[in-house]
Amino acid sequence: MRKFSLLDHELIPKHEIMSEEDLKTVLKMYNIGKEQLPKIKVDDPVIQEIGAQTGEVVKITRKSQTAGEAYYYRLVIA
């Protein structure tokens, strides 16, 4: 019997832990520091499922009717 994954649900957008290289590019593009990003709790069910740790940044990819795909970034906090 296969365990249910939250990420398999159609309403949950794709979540992925960003590499340091990709994070540097995003922060430079928006001219901000990592601490200025919106936050997400480490005990969020999707964050637990992907194994993100406090201090890491998660990239969320949502479908958009106007842009095709939209990207959101969240700093994982305790």
C-alpha cells in the first residue's frame, strides 16, 4: 500500500528546496536579503514532506492563467 503524498494532490503547488546558487540569483534579481523573503514554518506539512530545514528557501511553482507559471519563494523558519 502506497503512502499518500500531499504533493500528489492537484491543489498543492510544486515545492522544491532551492540550491545556494539559485538563491543567490533570485536575491540579486530582487535586490533583497534572505531574511526579507516571506516565511513558512518548518512544521508546515508540505515542508516536512520535502525535508526542508530551518534557514533553507523553498521555491513554490503555481499555475497562473496569465503567466503560465508563477514562482514564489519562502524562507523556512522554526
